[in-house]
Amino acid sequence: MNSVRVVGLLLLVLGLLAFVVPIPHSEDHSLKIGNAKIGVETQSSEKLPPAVGMVLVAGGVLALVLGSRRT
């Protein structure tokens, strides 16, 4: 397998995972006064925008097609 096909396959898998797997994100809202710390930590998980997944899938398919034409 040449490197263009490997990159294409990797982009295709990452693009498909972008539609399904959420990315965790946490924020810390705290106030520190001396040794005391008062705060709230919020956690959320969001998926990537669908456009990102489509671009990754399209790039993967394009790389697979170009990789198969070169051989």
C-alpha cells in the first residue's frame, strides 16, 4: 500500500468518526483568594460540525482514488 492510500484511508476513518464520536470539553470557572478557591467546573461533549466530517470523508475518498490511479 502506498502512502497516498494510507492517508486516504486515515482521512476516511477520521471523517466517519467525526460524525459519531463527541469531543469532551471542560471549563473551570473559579475564583481564588489567598489559599481559598471557590469555583465550578463544567464539562460538556460536542460533536464536530458536519462540514468538517464531510471535508475529511471527501479528502479520504479523493486520496484513495488518486492513490489507486497512480499504480
